[in-house]
Amino acid sequence: MAAPAIQRLNQRAEVIGRAGALHMNINAAKGLSDVLRQNLGPKGSLHMLVGGAGDIKLTKDGNVLLREMQIQNPTAVMIARTATAQDDVCGDGTTTTVCFIGELMKQAERLISEGVHPRVIVDGFEAAKRESLMFLETFKQGLTGADRETLVCVVRTALRTKLAEEMADRLTESVVDALLMIRQEGEPLDLNMVEVMHMRHKLDSDTRLVRGLVLDHGARHPDMKKRVEKAHILSCNISLEYEKTEVNSGFFYTSAEQRERLVEAERKVTDDRVRAVIDLKRRVCKDGEGFVVINQKGIDPLSLDMLAKEGILALRRAKKRNAERLALCCGGYMVNAVEELSEECLGYAGEVYEHVLGEEKYTFVEEVKNPRSCTILIKGPNDYTIAQIKDAIRDGLRAAKNAIDDGAVVPGAAAFEVACALHLLGEGKNRTEGKAKLGVEAFAHALLGIPKILADNSGHDAQEAVISLQEEHKSGNPAGLDLESGTPCDPSTIGVYDNYTVKKQILNSAPVMACQLLLVDEVIRAGINMRRK
């Protein structure tokens, strides 16, 4: 016996046998699924997370819940890691993954209670997974290029599962416009070029897309302009302040005149750089035009004063990522030395202005030509509203990116789950031999658990909804669940689409985790408990 052998090696080892291990794993999967199932779908409920310090977070995002909750059961921790990995890869599908694993374990528990061996169930699950992935390839719909209408549907579907319907619909246009703005034919999409900035100000309905850049700092000189129109923009990485030498050295003087000359010589290096910037401004600026300097390094007070007297708006210590976005947004390129200064390195913006909010300053760069970078500015009255919107926007951007990268979408509203379940109960089951058919059948019933949860969360009868969906599919009309009425509907008509890559990842990861948990025949706790020691 394995248990006595382990206990001979470690007398403090704790062993749970096959029946206990299966019971523990199944209960953990069902328990975690029960926690998250109320979140699933647009009609899902919110959870309030209260941290140890009393901080509050309202969310229905499964990824946020699993990362923030303190889960102690080891099986539940494994399932949570699988689900959060789903979000890392695809940006969505966390709650569905947990619910699907819970449904698979629930169906397996029924078969085990009837005397079916876990290995037989696992063989059936693996056969059903292969059949489901093949069926997904035939069920998906192609996406031609950046089809705006379909992208709007995909993003709206993703956002409605995270936010209230009205707010989700308002943000959808901003998210799609932002993605299409940064998209370049033949180049990979870089979502980092969409800055997600937040201001604790006004209402969440004031969240908007800025076709330009928003910097989270302002000018550091009281005499500088607060608004510049028709602005030439210089993005640079040049030190405009006095710096110590890299080599330790000493300078000695014998009179006050010598000291003054040393100070002037030190200052002259910085002043020459500032004058080079001023000379460039005088060359390029005509009447009514302005000049803006955005520098990654420091600008000392004397240099700021020289620039202010010339009517130049200067920002110092800008973030490197903002310098990259600025070049994509306004044109031009970043310079690292005054010798590189030329008219070609300058960008252009129709308007640059400073917005003061309490003690915080923000600089807006707007009215740019052909921007390849932009900012989604989130506004809200409190921190948890802002955090909720920020999580939703990131998921919406990932959903749109996935749709473009995949070149395909999947009709949503649980249409795929119902169609795949019927396929497994028909052709899929017929292609499977022996007792593994029981596992295929259980897999199909687990898939039907998703539309049941959607119906429950919407206040409709789950069994009635699933039966009506199955009848509609059998008549040759692939249909999803209309959450308003609880009746079958055409997902393409109402514009509900899911990501192909999300569905594929769920079908790959959830059955694998369920199979591994079913094949655990012993749980051995033999590590050293440092607290006891």
C-alpha cells in the first residue's frame, strides 16, 4: 500500500485515498463554479470584494475575482490558475472556464456514482474534446479584414458581460475606433499604443476617446502658456539642466572673478542647448503658431524661464512610452542631441492645452493628423467605478484584437454550446467506441450547462430554454438564447459574437484540467509545516 510506505518515510504525512480525493476535487470544482456562475453573461450579478484594509471592489469580471479572492483549497487554486491563464492568453473566458470545469466534474460525479471508472470517463472527455475542436472549425464565421460592424458586435458582447448595458454600448464605439486607429495593414497590433488614462472626475458617462495623447503632468513654470494652437511639437531626450560630471574632479579658483567664469562656463553648455531649441522655434513658427517641447530628461528653472520668455510650452520628465506614442500620434521623431534638431523631427497638433484637476495637471494633445496612437480617458466619481471600467476596456480591446488576428468569430448567446452538444450526442457519440461514449455524453451535457446558467441569471426557466434551443437547432436553425425573452434567436441578427480563440482555448484547457482531477487517486500532504516546526 502506498499510504503506509509514505508514512514510513514521514510519520507526519497525511494521505487521502481515491474516494476521498475524488470527492475533494469534485466538491472544490463545484464550489468554485457556484461562486462564479452568477457572474456569467450580460445579466450576471456583481460581487463585492472587501480587502483586508477595507478597500472595496465591485466587479463581475471572473479574472479579477479569482486574482483577488483568497482561495485555500489546493484543487480550487489549480482551477483558478487555469482560468486566469485563460485570461492571460485570450483576455476573456475566465468565468466560462470555471463553470465548464464545474459542469464536467458534476457530470463525472454522476457516472462515478453509477460505478463507471474515472479512466473511462477521461477517455470519453478526450474524444469529445477532439470532436468539439473539429466542430468549432466548421461553426466559426469568417471575418473579412477590419469589418467595423462585426468588430462592434464582438466588443459590445464582451463589454456587456462586464458593465451595465448602457455604459457598455457607449464605450463600444470608443474601443473599436481606438483599435482601428492604431491598426496598420501588414503590422501586428500593439495595444500598448492605446493609452488608458483615468481622471477621478465627473461621471462614468463622460468617459471618451481622445484622438491624441493625454499626459499626466503639466508645465512647471507659472509664466508658460496654458493653451497652444497650431503647435509644432519637439519630442526629445536631451538634458536641459546642469549635471554633475561622470568623473569625479575638482576645480579650484583663487578669486571671485575666476569663480564667476567657472559658473558661466558650466551654465553655457545648458544655455547653448536651450538656444538651439529656441532657434528652431524661430525658424519654423509663423504668426499664430506655437511650439511645444516634451522632454524625457530634466529642464532646470533657468532653462524653463528662457523657454517661457520665448512663448514655448515645455514639459519635462515625460515617460518613455509617451514619447513613443507621441511620435505615432503627431508625427516626427525623437531626437537625442541638439545637433539632430531639424524641421523634419517636429510633430504637429492643432491644439495643446493644460487641464488642472485639484493638485493634478494633465496635458492634452489633440487635433492631430492621421494618428496611430490614441487615449481612452476614463472618468468616474470613485475608484471602484474607474477600476471596473478600466478592466472592461482592456477586455474589449483584447476581444477586438483577437477577432482581427483570428480572422473569424463564433456566433454567441450559447449557440455554439448547444450546437456542439447536439453534434456530440449524434455523430460524435457514434464515432466513439465502447464505454467512452458515456464520457462523450457527459461532455455534451456539461456544454449544455452554459446556456442553463445564462437562462438562470436572466430569470428564465433553464430546462425550458435549453429544450427550445435544441428543438430550434434540430430544425436546422443554429440559435442562441435571447436573454430578454428567454426564447431562441439568431445571434447574427442581434449582433452577439464570441471570440474564436477564446472558445478554442476553453475547449483545450477545461477538459484537460477536469481529466487531471479525475485521475488523482491519492492526495499526500508530506511537506514540512514551518508553523508547527
